Amino acid sequence: MKAKDFDKKFDNNESIVSELDLKNARRPGHEQRRVNVDFPAWVINELDFQAERLGVTRQSVIKMWIAERLDQLHSS
């Protein structure tokens, strides 16, 4: 499908889902990269406590809190 036809379909509020390759869709700037961070034991214990309280993993708590803080800094 040509871009102009795709845009027209979108602008007319028609479904474009069938035109998309959702298996290979990527959000630029959202690729995963691994980092290693060393924390003191008391921080790990607190992270585990909060993760249990929230019903998520330790990694999820770390990701959420860092993302929230960065968002706060970005919007100030």
C-alpha cells in the first residue's frame, strides 16, 4: 500500500491494523538494554518488600521508580 493511501485510510478513521506488521513493530528509543547496578543489602531488602507489597518483581519496582523520577525531572 502506498503511503498516501495509508494516510487517507487513517484520516478517514478506517482500520489500518491489517496493513501493519505488528510482529516486527518497534518503538524507537524503547529498545531494551541491560545494566548492572550494585545496591547495599538494605536497599535490596526494601525493594523486595515493596515489590511484594505491590505484587510485582523487584525489577519492575526499579523500572517504575526510575521512570517516574525521570518523568518528574523532565516535566519540571
